[in-house]
Amino acid sequence: MEYDSGSELATDDPPAKDGNARLIKDYRVTGDHIDLREFYFSNQEYYRKLEQLKKAHLQTMAELELMYRKKLDLKGVSAADSTDRTNL
């Protein structure tokens, strides 16, 4: 995505309160037709990537938990003992 620094804007143009106006360079400044398909596919790509990251995160957390449980087993500490410490 291309970001606009605002240098091309007229000086009498008030800044956007939420900052979203900077995100879409060409559409806000000009009165051109906005191709909504571009936004739709952009949103699709965003949420597809978000789902990939969620799955990777869950897999990583499961692997870390498994490693932690193995470490506890090697030390001879049961998982129930470790939860008692977290409740303190």
C-alpha cells in the first residue's frame, strides 16, 4: 500500500482527524472513480493473511506448551504442581 506524506495537498485542506485520508493517495485528492474491487481484494488478502498468522500463532503456542510439559516431566514436576504456583 502506498502512503501519502501530505506534501501534494493544498495548504488550505484541513488534516483528517482519524488519519485514514493519508492511506489512499489518489482517491481522496482527486474526484476519480473509486474501484471498490481493489478494496475488496485488499480486504480479502488482509483477512487471508490474518488467518494464516492466527494458525501459525496457535501452532507455535501448542509447540511451546508441549516443550514446557516435557521440561516439567524431565524435572519430575507434574503439571498440577506448576498450576498451584500460578494461583499464588
